[in-house]
Amino acid sequence: MHGEQMKMLKKIQAVEFSATELTLYLDTHPDDRAALGDYNRLASELMELKKRYTEKYGPLCVFGHGKSEDRWKWLDEPWPWEIESEGGR
């Protein structure tokens, strides 16, 4: 895996983590409009990041989150959970 792919994957992970944390916060603070705005911004950013990653490197998960135009790319390796960060674990 080259550096740009790893960089994109780490960005997706960071944004997804932040969005998940905000969903937990919003479960107990549903009227916090600033947090809701932050969540909506992150959700949009996450969708765009995943779209760009899928277009460039293939799907992040097996179904429902992207199309496979020319061939079934899910079989290409490494799969997202098999990726190790550069320089080891």
C-alpha cells in the first residue's frame, strides 16, 4: 500500500471516529445545535472521503456502500482490515 492510500484511510478513520463520538453525545444532548452542526459537517465529509477512496482504491466494505463498475474489486488485496500501517504495527 502506498502512502496516499494509507493517508486517505487514516483520515476516514479519524472522521468516522469523531462522527461516532458526536452521535453518542447527541444521544444525551439532542438539542445542542452546535454539536448537530458539527455532526452534519462530519457526516458529509465522511461520505465524500469514502466516495473518493472507493473510486480510487475499491470498496471499504463488501455491500451497500459503493458500486463496482468494471469488475468485482472486493477480491483485490489487501482488504481494509488487513492493512497495516507503514513501519509495522
